[in-house]
Amino acid sequence: MTSASNVLATTVGTTPAAIEARAVSVQYGAFQALSDVSLAWLPGTINVVVGQNGAGKTTLARVLGGLQHPSHGGVLIGGEELGSADVVAARSRGVEIVHQHFALPSSFTVAQALELFSAERRPGGVFTRRALRADATRQLAVGDLDLSPDAKVGDLPVETQQALEITRALASKPSVLVLDEPTAVLSPQAVERLFDRVRALARAGICVILVLHKLGEVFGVAETISVLREGRLILPPTPAESLDRRTVSSAIIGDAVVPVVDAPPPPKDQPALLRLCGVTASGSRHDHSIEEVDLEILPGEIVGIAGVEGNGQRNLVETIVGVVSVQSGALELDGVSLGGVGVRQRRAHGLRTIPFERNTEGASKSSTLWENHAMLRHSGDGFFFSPRRAKRACAAALDRWRVKYLNVDQRPSELSGGNVQKTILAREIAGDVRCLIAAHPTRGLDLAATESVRQAVTEAAADGTAVLLVSADLDELFQLSHRVVVLCAGRVSGEFTAPWDRDAVGWAMTGGEHE
């Protein structure tokens, strides 16, 4: 593995870079996603790209992988130019990408999913079921995955799905592997296992490029760190050992003001606002059922929910919101039973939700920004709805949240993921909110936006709102929560208060016993 201290010198010396972006610019209409970005990384190195939401990280990854044609400039792989934006051509040249949202179809078996992305390497594209299973077994062995080729992808734990994605990518023996936000859904132990695998890949000569958000993780794995801001390269690939968090943070946010999040005030000594007593509810194929869950949240209290993804968090949220019916047990809001009460009626009682999937559950892609903002709100007098007033209200809310948009007639699909999340927050954290259910509210947000969201959550609690916070970020849970409840296999496996014991929480997440 190339020494990080030699990365810059070797990049400009005689050793050809594994991959290089040369004067790359990408423009979407009036929006400049990348502006004259030049980067190069060596074989056998671990390289992290960081930046605020909308900084151009995903666009850069798409350019490197042949998914996005640059408006200007180009990509060189092993010193040779990648002529066109063609993902097949990029893969044939040794570049593989594992996206944050997994690409393997959940309805496929493991063998089918692996074959789907390797069919172009099979002469004639013809295969037998026996050959398919044999190939899958071989790939799984190389990836050190103890899986049946007949297992359904959607039934696998999220960590295993990610490992399968990486195994799929490694089947083509790439020279460059790009991992986009790979830690977002993993437990602390799973993150360290992932980083161990990344280090092994680098030792084998692969150039690994990771897009990350959490600075603790960045400095825990990176050999070089690069920073993008508003589409421009602010910090070129620089040895991590020569940097500190303050320097990188300053490069990321520039002149942006990052609010200081106050510690949440103690909850009010009143009857519980949200109460679950022995609640059992069936989960979907992608999540675990919840079983006999007991949970109370007081006015002004923030209760964090920790757990490896797929252990009942989604089912818990959807049961409280009203999407999933309670099979047994009792669910109450402010002393009123929610049995038989629909989603809209629960909202009318002050229940608000920041959903898991912003693009499919939190926003309508076919509607404009102002229509999305007004969808579950009221803009008018009596029964008269005023589009003009709704547009003004939407613009004011988006400006307060510093959403990057051109006009309120745009659609969510025209915004970056983090800006879509901020439009949802602008709609939900407003008005008479009695209970806020926040599922991964800061996922995919930049540093400044993340702290703004966290501040909004603590302010809501200070105003007496009961908050249920689901997050894969233990640091976030420890910073904001009065209590942290862990779900494992749909059951409460632990409850913790400060001072926090990270190891104990991690063990509870995996169903183990902490010594």
C-alpha cells in the first residue's frame, strides 16, 4: 500500500494515477455541479471525498464511473482517457461503484443478483442454473460471505446486502472502487469491519475512493482527504496525517455559520405524551416485526432509537404514524387511544413525521416544491385555498432553511438529496407539533445543515414536543437524546442514559451481551 505521505509527490511524478479527473466541469441547466475539478489518486490508496450537500461529490463519483458525461474535461484511467460517459466502458476499464442506495434487486436471489451484473462477461450471455449457482458460490467464497446462493437479497440484513454489493463489484477485479456513503446504515462494529475490508483491498493494490460525512470516520480510514465545496475543489488530495478536523471542517463549510447545538433541556415532569404498551405489529419483508414494545416519551423528551437497520425501526415508526396497524397492545397520544385513528387524524392531533425515504415518502416527485409544502398544510381562509399565499409561505420556509433552489415551481427531482430533506423539514417542524417522529433527519446533509436540524429538534423539545429520533449515527443520538432505546430483532434489547457506554449500545444492537 502506497504511503500516504508520498501520495502527492508520486501523483505528479512518473507513477500513473489509478484514476484521474482532469479539469472536469458539469452543468445541469443553470446549476454548476462541478467547476474545473482536477483530482488524481494512486493505486493501493484509501481516499476520502467530503463536502457539504450539493458540493458535487455524487456528481464526481458518477463522472468517474462513466454515469455522467462532463460538460468539459475528462477522466483518465491508468493514464488512458475514458472516451465517453459509458458505465460499461468504465467497468471494462476497471472502475466499480457501490452506491448508497443498493443496486441489487431485492426480489432476486443472491445468485441471480450477482449474475445480473456479470452477464456481459459471459460469452453469448447464456447460462444454466447450475452454472449460475456455481459462479455465485465462487464469488461468495472470494468475498468471505457465508450465504446461500438461493437466499433473497431483500431478506438479508443491510450489512450483508452491502457486503454482497462489494462482492459483486469485486467480481470484475477492479483497479478502482468507489463507495458512496457506505457507513450510513451500519452499526459501529459493522463500520469497523467495513474499514478493515477497505484496508485489505488497498493492500491488494486497489484504489479505494469513499464519500463520507462523519469526520470521525474520515480520519479513521483515510490516507488522503479531498474537499469539494459548491462544485469546486477546495482541498486537493492531501495526506490525512497532515490534517486535523478543524482544517477539514473549515474547508468544508467555508464562511457558513454552523450553529452550536445546545444540550437538550430535561423533560417536563408530566404524563407521557406518547405511550406504547406491549405493542406488536407485523413488519414488511424489508423490516422486522416489532414485538411487545413498551415505550413512553414525556413532553420535552428526546428518545433515541438505535439499531442495525432492518431490526424494526421502520415498523415502529409506521405503527406510530398509522401506516401499520397494531396487532396487540395499546398506542396512545396525549392520553387518547390511536386505535382506528388514521394518518391524517393523527396529524391533526399534532403528530408530525420526517420519514425514512425522503424521495418516495416525504416528497412527491411529480409535484412542485410549493405543492409539496402545502400538501399537508393549509394556506387560505376558511375553505378558500390561495396558491399565491402557499407559494409565498413555501419560499419563506425554504429560505429559512437555506434550501438551494431557483423557484418554488421546481420539482424535488431538480434538487440535491439534502435539499429535498430540508424542504420536508421546513414543512414538518412548524406549527403546533405535539409529537415529532424523526427518522434519520440528518442523513445526507452537510455539516451546517446537520447542525441546523439538530438545533431544530432540541428547540422543538424545549417547547414541549415529545421527540422520537431514529438514527444510525450514535454520536447524534448521544448528543441529542435523554434516553436511547435499542431495537434488535423487533424487541427492545436495551435502554441507556448518559454517561453513554458506546460498546454496550453496540452490543445491544447486535443482540450480544456486553461484559
